[in-house]
Amino acid sequence: NKMLLFADTTVNINPSAEQLATIAIHASKVAQHFGMEPRIAMLSFSNFSGKKENPKKMQEATRIVQERHPELLIDGEMQADTAVNADIMNRLFSFSHLKKGANILIFPNLDAGNIAYKLLQQLGGGEVIGPFLMGINRPANVLQRTCTVDDIVNTIVLTAVETQLYDDQIYNKH
């Protein structure tokens, strides 16, 4: 049993490094709400060496998050198998901060994130909850056209929990 958070699977078509950093930070907060220690992987087609546009974007997003939140465990750019398999990570990239492997996967664009999410949903054998929206003013979530009754119930529960957290944050500020 392993919980993974995927971002962004629904909204941002081709996010900038700045946007990816914000997405990673929001995802880390969601992970903390679920009682997880956030371990963030910035995904790409290369491992810590890409010189093309997308790997560089993921490297820059990693740098931005490290500057803003040095307490977060984040690394990248890296391939998905490297990110989720601690043995690969530790054997080939022992310098990485993600010794236990990642539990938050940040995709370079909507194509990659949505495709991975849909494949996991259809072929993975695990339970997929979401997508849910982060970084907006009020709790809100979306349902996919292919959602099941369980998906609807899970989304309602998730939105209710988000509403409670939102209310706690608002009322604790005063």
C-alpha cells in the first residue's frame, strides 16, 4: 500500500518553472494534511542531467522550491522509475535527497500528468482519488466524465475534509 500524489493532472497545460514550484509546494501541503512526509520528485525524461527545455524547467522549479522551502525533500529532474523506486535512486543516484523514494510526482506538463493519472486509474489496480484542485480560494473539485459512484463519494468526502481544513485556517487567523 503506497499513497502517491500526482500533479498537475487537470489544469495547467504547460506550466512555467515558477508555476511548477508553486504546484509542488501546494502538493506538499496536501501530503501533510494526509499525514504524509512530503518527498517530491520533479519528473522528466532524464535523470539529473537534461540539457533540453523541459528538464531545465524541472531543474529550475526544484531550485525555486529549495530556496522558498529548504525544509522540503525535493529533487529532480528525474525519470518516474527513479522517483518511485528507492533501490534505483540509492544505487544510481546516491546524492539524491529522496532516499525513500518520492510520494509526490510533479509532471512537466498536463499531457504527461493526465496520461499517467489515467493509465494508473485504468491499469494500476489501485484506488485513484481525484483529481482535486489546489491553490484556489475555496475548496472545489472536479469529476471526470468516466467517474464511478465510488469516485463521486470519495470526491465529496475529500471536499468536505478540505472545507474543514479551510475553515480551520480561516478561523484560526483571527
